[in-house]
Amino acid sequence: MTKFARRHLCMGIALSLLIGCHEASERRATIHHQIGAAPLQSPTPKILNPEKPTTPKPIPATPRIKREILVGGCLATCEDPTLAIRTFITSAMQRDKEQVRTYINTARLVYNNDPIGETWASQYLAGELGERRVSIDKWLKTWLLWVEDIIDPADRRFFGQSIRVIEQNQRRMRILYRPPDRRSSPRTLPGTEWLLVLEPRGLEWLITNINEHPEALKIRRP
């Protein structure tokens, strides 16, 4: 082999080695790039036991304190005085003591010229609510006994012709009421008319006066 041939052969081998090294370097760079990019392409790992989002527990509402209505309480059934007197008498006929109470102004009631409402108002101001309620219950129980004196049980209801309005304005309503025929008793006079007076208290028209013998007032007048 000539000197020129050997030189040519050496140059070929060197060129082959250089090309091989360059290709190996490119392969290493590609592999390195793939390894570095792998985390970006990896899928999001699945959560095997996902926790359910916790819903805040509702705060329980504060219970409302039911307070006793001390005066009135008939609400919509007594916003009109005519309806108030009808419902008042109907409740009395049924001897519904609690219902009757809601139609009476217990702070101002005058019964047969006795201002018993003043006593109940004084008890309220003194904080004697228990004694006040007992006193009102006792009076209601006694007053409602007149229903038992009605001769015909079928008459224990309201009759439209049994009331007669003698005065009505924005301040008060005065009514003459004729109860059904009753048996004679020490506390009743059959056939007499009663004077009932209603006055507004807020939106409610309440009974402020019950006089079972209004004719006696006429006799005393000069």
C-alpha cells in the first residue's frame, strides 16, 4: 500500500468516527429531552378515595318565645266592630272562655258600673300576672253562667235581630243586645236588654263596657 493510500484510509476512518460520535451525541440529546419532558406529558394521577366536600351544617333557628297576649288578641276577627260583636256573642254562647277573653279590653272593662278593668290593670303594673289571670278567669267563668239560663238550647247562638246599634263613630260603638229568653235567677232578668260598648285598641275593637241593666241608668238620671 502506497503512502498516499494509507493516508486516504486513515482520513476515511477518522471521518467515520467523527460522524458516529456526532450521531451518538444527537441521540443522547434527544433521549435527555424526552426524559425531561416526560413529567409534563404524564396524565394526572387518579384519586382513589376522593373526599366529599363538607357541607356546613345549618345553624338551628332560635326558638321564638310565645308570649301571652294580655289584652285583646282577636286580631282580624275584630278589626270591624260589627264582626267583633257578632263573634264575641257567638263565643259566649259556646262558653269558650279563652276566645271570649280575646274580645275584652281587660285593662278598661266596666261591668255593671264596676270598673273591674282597673283592678286587672293595677295587677299588671305590680307584676302580679298570675293573680291577674286567676281573677280574669274567675270573672269569665261566673259571667258565662248566663248561657245556662237560656230556656231553649237552640237559642244558644247569635241572631242578627238581637242587636241594635245606637251609636257608632271612630271612637266607639254602643249596642243594645237582647239575650234569648232565660229562666229567672238572682242574677238575670229575662227580657231585658244589655248595653255593650266597643272601643278601638290599635286595629282591634274590644269590649270595654257590659251593662246588663241599662234601664236602671235611665231611672237614675235626673
